[in-house]
Amino acid sequence: MWRVFGPVSRPFFVPWDDIKVQPRQLFFQKMARLGFGRPEAGVLSIDARSWERLAAQAGLPPGDPRALPSLSDAQLARSLAIQWLVITSGAAAFYYFVPRLQGWTGGPPLAVCILFPAIVFGVGQIVRYARQRR
């Protein structure tokens, strides 16, 4: 659910025994797919670090089948760096080629097309890393 819809949604209760966890990877990042209920009535994918913190707060033992393999800081940094590289490449290509395809003669220089998205998305990824690391 998007955070903007959070204030108008109702909370719901799912017993721990009715949560099924499966590891998955989405856009180079390790995630946890949570299935709610038996039979499954809904699903939610969250990043693996969030699931680790949630499971630790709930007191799940490390050998529990719902525990995921631990995600190191290096693995987290690597996945966020790959995401940053892919997003920056796509944005740089867009900023460089679209004005030229439109026939504009004075499009932005190549350095601006690369550095602007690299800095903006880089700051965003650093913030994500810092939030997921704690």
C-alpha cells in the first residue's frame, strides 16, 4: 500500500502462524514475500531487512521456517548500487536522446545528462541504505 493511503486504511490482524514467508528478488534487491492466511487471502512484499527487524521484534527464533537468510551490509550496498546504475543509465539516456530526437539543436550537454540523475538518484540510494542498515 502506498503511504499516502495509510491514514484512510483500516488495520488488520494476522496471526503469526498464518504468515507464510518466501524469499524473492525484485529489481536486484532481496525481498520477503509475505502470504497472509490459509488459504492465502493477500500478499505483501517487503525488503528482507524490514522482515528481519519485524521477525526479531516478534521473537521468532533463528531456526523458524519463516526466517530468511541474513542479508549482509555488503549485499545490501551491492544491490542498491546496481539499482542506482540502472536507473541513472536510463535517466541519462532519456535526457540525452529525447531532445535530440525532437530535433532540438541545443540539448543539454552529455555531462549534465549523466551527472544530474547520478547525483539525484545517488543521494536517494544513500538514504535508502542508511534507513535499511539500522
